[in-house]
Amino acid sequence: MIKVAVRSNESLEAALRRFKRQCNYSGIFRLAKANTWHEKRSDKRRRERRERLRTIQKATRKNDPNRKRRRRPGGPRRSTSSSSSRGESAMSYNALGR
């Protein structure tokens, strides 16, 4: 049973938010949702087995030392300066006296 005491100088909305957060963490909402319809035992076992496999696979992927990390498409960013893309030097024509 979750209890939330309203603190002094705390609004009722803030206390309600804390209550909802504690309910979320403890899994009460998930249990209430699951019990809104009937699920056959065989379907429940099958679903729970799939969930266990999914968590095991996720953990093995996370802890794999040979895991290759994804790179962003496009590679490293390049400068969009027009003079550097044409191969000209950084000096302008006026600096050369032309």
C-alpha cells in the first residue's frame, strides 16, 4: 500500500504527482492494466517467456565486449567555406596586392 503524506507548504497537485510516480515505480498501474481483461494461462506463460528472452538478449547485447557501436551517417562534418572547397589559400586577392 502506497502512502503519501502532504508536506507543509506543498500543493495538493505536487503530492498527487508524487503519489502517481510512486505507483508507477511500484508497478501498480501495470498490474491494474493487466487485470482489465482475462488472459489464458498458456498465453500468459508465452508472453512472460518472450519478455524474459527480450531482457536477456538486451543484457547480452549491452555487455558484449565485441559490440560495434553505430556511427552517424555522413561521417565527420566538414566546413562549408567556399574558398577552402576550391583549394584557394586563406589569403585574399587584396592581401597579395592584386
